Amino acid sequence: MKPIFLLSALLSSTSFAAPFTSVLHWGRYTVTVVSPIDSSSGQTLATIREGQHTLVTLKDQGLGASLEPLRPGGLPELVLSGFSGGAHCCVTYTMFSQDTGQLQEIGRLNAGDHGATFQDLDGDGTKEILYHSNALTSYDFSYAASPSVETVIGWDGSQLADRTRRFFWIPWNASMSYRQDLMSGTESEMLRGPLSGYYGNMVLAGQGLAAETYLRTTIFPKQPVLEAWFDQNRNGLLRALRDVPESSLEAAPAYRLLAKNHER
């Protein structure tokens, strides 16, 4: 009986364990994130408070809070990141600033299933947001064989916006990796993903014409079936790439002033 009693006590104490709470002090605001003890059993709750007033409440799986300098001057911006918990989906980022003296939402990013990283690419003291767009996911290949296109979001002087062309080497470097795969000599059907990854990243780097020239002079003479597929799907690929990454970004050009009890 004693082992059973101990096991029951252990299970009972685990079931009623207190959720994990983290507190982040951000200028005049306090950010509190309350996570369930079992991440699979419930949503995380994040709140932004000014004194005793709750201004923002967010609920999502695995919410986290960090401070990232996304715009020049003032305090770093607050980034609340969440994960829906679904298969192959979806990491979201909600970004706030208080540099005008009031809490304001400056953008929301749906980063698909890859998530994003924050890096200062040009050494100016602000960070850009790098994420792997899934614009080509399952286009005409399996999910596992789907390529990603590398995109950059950053501050353009007034709002968060597409800055991929400014940092063209980000998608260009990715395209070189896919180009190596294209030269592997694998059967044509298996090369649809690498072809799309190479071409898509080159388009975002502003090198679409150079990519087509390379494909037609170096790759397609050895892969006529792949050339036929590309000719049939070229416009579809371009349509899928259109407005990447703006299609995943909801920016607030004039900022979104947050009233009390704003909830999402």
C-alpha cells in the first residue's frame, strides 16, 4: 500500500502544481507571462499592465516575451511570440513600442512553421527580422521536399516593411545552397524543390533574370524534363512569391494605439 500511496501523492502534487510565471519590466509597463505546468494541456497567458491597469491580454500556445530594438531611439520594442500548436503551423509575433509615450502595436508577423530570428544586419543598432517564408510549401512537391525562401523585415523609417532587397545576400546565400542540390544529377522530379528554392530566392534577391539564364544554360540542357516543368510553372511560382513577405506582415504605419483591455 505504501508505494501506491506515494505514487498517488506524487500524481496529486503534479496535477496541482502552480503554473510558471515570468515577469518582464519594460519601461512604464509590466509584462507577465503565465504558462501551464504542462505545455500540452493549455494556453499561455500574456498581459501588459500599466500600474493596476491591464492594457493587453494575449492567449496562445507557448507565448514568450523578449525585448528587441526594431526601431531607432527609445527603448527596445516588446515582442510577444506564440505558437498555435498545430502541425506545421504557426509561429506568430506581435510587436509593441512605447517610444511615443504610449503603448502602441507596430506590427504582427505570421512566420509560418519556421519561426523568425532577430539580427542587426547592418550594424545600425536596430535589428531586422529574418524568417523562412513558406510561400512555396507543397507547391508541387511534398511538405518534406518544400523549399523555403529567405526574407527580411525591418524598419523603413516609418514602419515595419519588406527589406529583403536591401539585404539581398540573405536570399542569395540560400539560393546558392539550392543550386548545389540542382547540380547533384538527381532525377528531375526530385529536383523540383531545389529548383523552386533556387529560383525563388534569386527572385527575392533581385536576380531572377540571372537565375533563368543560369538554369537554361547550365541545368536544363541536362534536365529537359525539369525545364518543361519550370516553363509550365514559372508564372505560378512568381505568383506564389508575390508580396513576400508583406503578405505575412500586418504593419501599423501610423501605429495602433492600444486602449485598456485590448485582447487578442
